[in-house]
Amino acid sequence: TRHLLGIKNITEKDIEKIFETARYFKEVINRPIKKVPSLRDVTIANVFFENSTRTRLSFELAEKRLSADVINFSASGSSVKKGETLLDTVNNILAMKVDMLVMRHSSVGSPHFLAKHIKANIINAGDGTHEHPTQALLDCFSIQEKLGSVAGRKVAIIGDILHSRVALSNIFALQKLGAEIMLCAPATLIPKYAKDLGVKITYNVREALRWCEVANVLRIQLERQQIKYFPSLREYTLYFGINRKLLEELDKEIIIMHPGPINRGIELSSDVADSPHSIILDQVENGVAIRMAVLYLLAQSN
Ligand code: CP
């Protein structure tokens, strides 16, 4: 395949190949000389129509570690503000002899649309509420690294599932790798199609925590919420917020994950986010190796 548009259309074998390559690159970037010449003379544009800290910086670092030439584009401050279309913007960037495009956009399906119109490899860095494939890959890679396997593991995804691209990509990736999944949120934040995804669903955070080995806690995405009956943030924290006291009720330790950015004190308390059971910064570290692997493997397909 020439693109990474989502997890839905890749196979378990593809994911294992990405993990094997990422393990190699993780070792490389822990050496004193972190750079390899694998993508020398390849030019990559990071095109971000939505805000990002982790994804954008980790793609840029991954590209530089692979010796690619890198250009960065943010919609804010660009001629998008003068009305230029997505396709015109991208075609102008590609006219500068760009080989690969990493794109984040608020519209569901925008990288799939571009894939029909342009020749460059496209990597989806998040399309609206749809998919965020490299996040799911780094999440599953981090679970495998921590627990030795993903198959058979019980993973609860707790938070704003409705507006989360991380949730959908995680569901696809975890299922392909053989994990069991439970979604946990207020009913207003679980999409209707969730019942057809082959996952367990609960509205009780204690039930999710008692069941799981890993809790992937998601951000409440206020910027995307338009529904009327959402519990207030105070109610959300009261009924669904993960804190030390809740975890102390369990007779086991669970692994805490979060894709970031965290709303501290809302979906996750600081004493949990910063506890030894949190692998949140390991996820970020693994993001660079995963993105190096994806870029390297897609470049091979050209
Ligand atoms: N996890 C994630 O996508 O973070 P950013 O929005 O900061 O890239």
C-alpha cells in the first residue's frame, strides 16, 4: 500500500511489520548517533489544518532521524485564510517536488479524498472524528512493550468516544491484534455505531476499571461537542474521572494510557497521570519510532 489512511484497511500482518521495524528504529534512536540515511533525498510535507503538539513534532523528528528533507505547513497563517481550497493548497505544496504528505484535517475522509487526486504518499495524522492511525499503532506498540503481548489483553477505552478518532483507530488496531475492548462513557458520548463494532460497552467507570488490564483514557473534546445533553464537566469528572481513590478500590494495578493532551483534573487526576502505572510519556517516546517505521515502509512502496 502507498498510503496509511486508517487502521481499518490494513492487516494484522501489516501492523506486525510496522512494530518489527519500529523496534529496530527505537534501538537506533537510543544510540549516540540517532540519525540514519534511509530517507535521504525524500521530501516530506507535514500539512496541519488542525492544532497538534505530539503528532506534528514526532513526525518531524521521525523524518529528520531518517534524513528526509522536511517542510511544515499550518493552516493558520497560510493562504487557506484567503480562501484557497484543500486540493489547491496540496497541489501547490507538491509542485515543489514533495514526495510524501503527512496531513491532519478536521474533515472526516479528507486524506481519502486527496489519495484519489494526488501521487504523493499520504499519511493520515488525524481526520476529524474518524481515524488517527499512527496514534493507535503507538498505543498498541506501547501495550505490547509493557505487557509482552496485545492478544487476549483487556483494554478499556474511557472518555469522549463519540468525538475521538483515537478511539476508532484503537478499536480497529486492538481487534486486529486480538485484544478484548470495553468502551466506557456517558451514553451521550458513545456513538450509535459502537454496538456494531464487537466491543463491550458500559456506562459505569468502576465496572470498566474492574474488568480491564489497561485503561486508555481519552480527552473530553469540548471543541467538537455540539450535543445538548452532555453532562457538565463537573458531572463528567464526578462520575467518569479517573483518580487515585477509584484505583485504590481495585485489588490490582492497571496500566494507564492517554493520547494527550490531558485535561488534568477532568478525565484524569494528576496523581494518576503522573503515577508509576502511567505509560503516557512512553507512548510519546514510542510515537517517534512508530512514525519512522511507517514513513520508511511507505517509502519502500514507491
Ligand atoms: N495525541 C495527539 O494526537 O496529540 P496532538 O493533538 O498534540 O498531536
